[in-house]
Amino acid sequence: MNKTWDPKVTDAMVKKDRESMYEAILAEAHAAGMEAGEEVQVTPMIVGTPTTPLGSTIDRTKPVYEVEGGCCGFAWIEIYGGNGAFPRYMVRKGISRRNCGRSGSSIWVSHFGQSMVRKEAYARAYAQVLKEHGVQAYMGSRMD
């Protein structure tokens, strides 16, 4: 709402509309992330004892385990331009956290257990939705 068009519009009404819009964007981003994380094709990780101390061939005579979620790791969404109204809203609501020593904030992906591939898919889709709404956002990840 633009206050110049209707003098009866209060700052509280404008703030409520803006926060409703932010919540809708965040819900859209989360839904896109969940869908991406659930649909991504994951190559299972095989864990076993190597045939030689530094070898990559698994000794099939010893226990072998398959980790369905693939390799373990972390993923997050980096948000730049922390002085904007939407990034500040995310920090204020506890959705993102300020980065220590750097500008912007981050949202850590807590879904999909330890599966780095699923977490990355979630973060990539979430960041894409934020980008579509004018927020500088990128996916970050690291293997555990």
C-alpha cells in the first residue's frame, strides 16, 4: 500500500501488508526447497572396509553399509544486502542469522537429516525463490 494514495492508511497497515508479503515469500521458498529436496536423485554412499589401508576397493567379506541419503554434509542459504527490509525481517524473526565478520546473514538447512545432496537441492531452490523476489541469495554447502 502506498500512503500517498490514501491518507487513512496507517504505518501499521503498511507494515502488516509488508510482513504478510514476506511470510508468503518465505512459505513459497520453503515449499520449493522441500519439493527440490524430496525429488532430487541421490546416489547412495557405500561404507565399508578397504582391501588395503589406503585403497578405494571395498572388502566385501567384511560388513558393508549403504547410506541412502548419500554423503553427509551441510547446506545453507547466504543472503547478501543485510540492510534491506526483507533481510532485516528474516534476522528479526530468527529465520536467518547474521554472519560473523561478514555482511549479510545465513539460513542453515535443518531438513533431510545428514544428506548433503538433499540439503543442497533445498538451499538452491530456496535461494532461487528469494532471488526472484529481489533478494541476493546463494546456496552454500560443505561435506562433513
